[in-house]
Amino acid sequence: MKNWNNFYGILILIFGILAPSMMQSQEGTTSLTYNLIIEGFDWGPAVNKVVLDADTLITEARAGDYSVIANRSMTGVEFSSKEASGKRDVIYAYVSDENGIRKDQGKYVTLILYVGPDEVLGSPIKYVRTNNRGSNQWIDYKLTITNTANNTSWNEERKRIKPGIDIFDLSGRFTYNKDLTLSYASYTPETNKEKSPLIIWLHGGGEGGTDPSIPLIANLAANYASANIQKYFNGAYILAPQSPTFWMQSESGAYTRGNNNDIYNEALKSLIDEYVDTNPGIDTNRIYVGGCSNGGYMALKLILLYPDYFAAGYISALAYQSQYISEQQIQLIKDVPIWFVHSADDRTTVPEETVLPLYERLLSAGANDVHLSYYDHVTDISGFYGGDGYHYNGHWSWIYSHANHAEFDFDGEPVKIQGRPVSIMEWMAAQKR
């Protein structure tokens, strides 16, 4: 009997030693968690980094050791096979902290993933059409990462880091007349100044809804809070309201192009008024309004309605048709500084119907601080994806505004202040009511 007890004891000891490796072998790999880092680019947001929990202290990481598979889905929405799942390319790896900050040693590895305007597997959003209306929406985005050198895997997301929009307050809600609620994002500058300007950004037609993170990241509008732009204003408040549907919606539900009233301008102006009233640090002589496409329409609409309220306007891909602006309205706004940005190949907001005739009418009326940066095409200004040889959709001229890239007038000459060439944001920062 004693011998049998010894035999069982040996079996238990052997099983205790082998069980962990046997479990790992049955499961295939050891599973850990990861953090996603999502950043905005000229064409939209992308998952460009993933931070892996290494579960031990390390001093080096090699990109070639890792395989990354992306899976994209959304309930009720069809995805083609190429946009649903596939391999992500790892271009670099380094030791970091849990937020992706590089360290000489640590318990995390950050993988930099290839992103680009044609790399659909990198995007955490999708343009979805519902009830004959399209909008950008967050989707279910999951990664499976494998270290092929040691057979470790990561397939559970722990948190998401969005550096461009995490600095914004996304909780804003404003209700008008008890039946219309507008969501909005806002940014408060860190400054010792008693008063700071307010930059208002109005999104395009694809960013409506109830999640104000979408207007900030779908086309890089969050960049107005970046250090590169904030420096021109010595700190500026940012207000990014969101339409529940689209700014150009008329009472019939159809688009207006200026021929009929929209249903949102009164509520939007009331939101702006309340935001200014509750933020006494805003300089009411330096309130700037801009937007793209649908938002360009609404920015101009507000200037037409309240020409003495705004210190300047910055409008890209204007959707308001010139034929619906009267000569009396031209006289009302000719002294409001406005900088338009548009592309000649824009077939959505056709320049011959919108910005070109309006610009000429303002100049003919005597406007002396109205500018138009008019591009042949919207190109890759980063230089990473083809430069001038890579053409985005011609409607995307807001890229030049968000990047503070617009610097020239319609005649090709630089816009100047006191003889010095300036960019669109430098120009706007100098405007006062």
C-alpha cells in the first residue's frame, strides 16, 4: 500500500510540473492584453500603434517577431473581405510604458503599424449609410497579436488612447426649445491670459450624430487644439458642435443650399451664446467661425445672420450656393474677414456655383480682407504617400485648413499682414472685431 502511495505521489508531482506547459500547448499561446492608440491623419483616424503588456521587464523589442491581424465589424453592416480582416504591417517596435512612451526598459512593447489613406484595415471608423443618409461611425475593431519567437499572443483590448481628442471635453449637451439637443466637444486652453479667443469648428455632412468625438477625428479637426496651432493664439478655446443629422437640413428633411432655411442655425447660435456666457475667459472680440462643406454652409449662414458677432471666418469646401445670397447680404458681410479654401476639382461643392462667384462678388463690393486659397487638387501634403502626385477626393480641401497649410490668395501670391506672409491660422489670430 505504501508503494502505491509513493507511486501516486510521483504522478501528482510530475503532473504539477507539466500541467502549465500542457495547458499552454493545448491553448496554443499565453494570452495577454493590449492598448490601442488611435490618431488622426489628413484622411481620417487610424490605429497606428498598439501597446503590448510584456508581463516581464525587457530592454529590447524587434518588429520582425510580431504578427498582427485586424478584424473590423459592425452589427447590421456589411464589410467586404478586404475591409473586414487581414494582416497589419509592423514597421517598428520599442520598449515603452503603457501609454506608448519610449523607455530604456519596461514591461510594455509598442508596435508602430503602417497607416495610409488606402490602408482600410487601419481605420476604426466606417462611413455607413442608413435611411438614405451617410455618416462616419465607430466600429468594432479588434487585433490579434502574436510574438512568433515565443508563441505569446495578445487578443484582449484593455483601453484606447486617442491623443488628439482625449484633451477635449466630449460631454457637452445643449437643448434648445426643449426638443432639439446638440452634442458638442470643447477645449479649454492652458494659459495665464485673462482673455483668450474662441475657435468654432463646424463639421461636414458625414459627421452628424450624438458622439462629438467623430467630428474631431473623422477629418483631423482636433488639430485646432494642437500646440502648432494654439501657439498663434497664445491659447484658444475650441468649440466643436455636432448636428444630430446634417447642418444643411431643411424643414422638409432635404438639403438646402441656401434657397431655404435650415433647421439648426437658431439652436446653434444659442449654444454658442451659452458657451461664451459660461466661459468668461473668452475674448468676445475674437470669436472665429469656420467649417467644411455642410459646416462651411453653416459658418457662412451664421456670418450672414450675425455679421457683427464674428471676428473672422475660415471656410473650406463651401456648400452655400452664391445664387442664393442677395446683394444686400453681400454688403452686410463684405467687411467681415473671411479666408476660403477650395479645390478646383471639387465635384461635391462645385466651386463655380459656390466660392468662385461669391469671392468675386465680395471683391467687387469692396471687401479688402477676403481671401481664397484655390488648389488644383487636394494632394498628400505629408509627402509620405506620393506628395503632389497623390490626389485625394477634390472635396477634401479642409485638409489644408486643419494643417494650417493654406498660405496664398487666389492670384497665387502670399497673404500678408503688415508686409509679412502668413498662414491661415496666423492671419486669423490677428483678426479682432
